[in-house]
Amino acid sequence: MVSALSFTSTGPFLLSSRTHSSSSYAPKLLPLSSRNLNSKSLKAKAAESKETNSSKESSETKKKSSILCSNCEGNGVKLCGQCEGSGVNKEEHFNGKFKVGGLCWLCRGKKEVLCGDCNGAGFLGGFLSALDETAV
């Protein structure tokens, strides 16, 4: 027989930091209220949230300052140059290995290939780009 326990929470809880007797191994949960938090912990939490907000803002500004790739117009893919977007070979390639009317040997019928300028990212100046000053 399977039995299930159901606990409904009435609000947030805080783990008690006090040491417990040796007979009890589980920490006690205390309701989260202003009585349980001291001003030092509130200041520390506020400082942490400010740091995370500033790091989010700096990453957003980096993304905004990156330049969209003009070759693929920010999509990361462009039309296949071999079949010109049809997905089908227009002429024989490699001594007849890829016949006319068969799937394109370059895009395999998908009609698009990754952009060579941005490596499929859609923008220039991204991660490990040749345009990055910090890339080694």
C-alpha cells in the first residue's frame, strides 16, 4: 500500500541555526518573519541582489553592443550556395557521385547552411570571435 504525505505551506520558512539535541537529527523549520532575521543578514541579502542586478545589466549591455552579421542578417544561416536554396543538385558533382536532381551534397536538402562569417551565432564580436580584443 502506498501512502502519501501532503504538507500545505502557509508561508516561507527558515531553517533554525541553533544546535539541536543529539536525539533529533532533522533541523527545525521556523516561519520566516522579521523576528527571525537580523539586520546583518538583510543587508547581506540586499548586497547580493545588487551584485546580481549589476552583472545582469553588464551582460545585457554587451549583447546590445554586439553587431548583427550582415551576411546572414542575424539568422545564423544563409541560403546554400551550391543549390541556391532549392535543396536539389543542379549539376553533377564529384565525378557523378552526386547526380542532378538528388539531394544537395552541401546542405543535404535543408536549403540552408551555417553562416561562415559569424559561425551561426548571428552576430559579430561574440564568444571567441576573431574581432574580440580579449581573445587569445
